Amino acid sequence: MGEKLTNAFGLCDMHGNVWEWCGDAYGAYPENAETDPQGPVSGTYRVVRGECFLSGHWDVRSAVRALNLPDAKGPLTGMRVLMTP
């Protein structure tokens, strides 16, 4: 089990390991406030979120968003494997 308390979804230790790849391309968010805004379907860059183990504690959160080329490789970016129950 994780080192931290679980959140409302029953998950723990979700932040700070590596930047996590997201499914959407990087682009501007809509001007109006929106819950869970989606980026463009296609584009040059892909979204990564969450910062990594080298980041300061104030930046390690899922709301932090950056961009990376789809074929970029390195120890600071990864993915989280999901499984349906």
C-alpha cells in the first residue's frame, strides 16, 4: 500500500513520480470555465501532467500541465497503467 492516506477515490501516492502522458494534444483551453477541459484531438505536442520527483512540492499536482513531443523519451515522463474492476 502507499505511504500517504487515500483520497476520495481510494487512491494514494498519485503525484510526484513522473510526468504522466495524457490522451489529448496540447492547446489552449476554452475561454469559459469548464470542468475537465479537453485539449485538441490532434496537434504537434501532447499533454503531460503532474510534475516529477525533481519538482518542488508546490508544483506536484495534477492541475500542472506541460507539453512534450509524442516521441520524447526519458526518465521524467511515464504513464499510469489502469485496469477496470
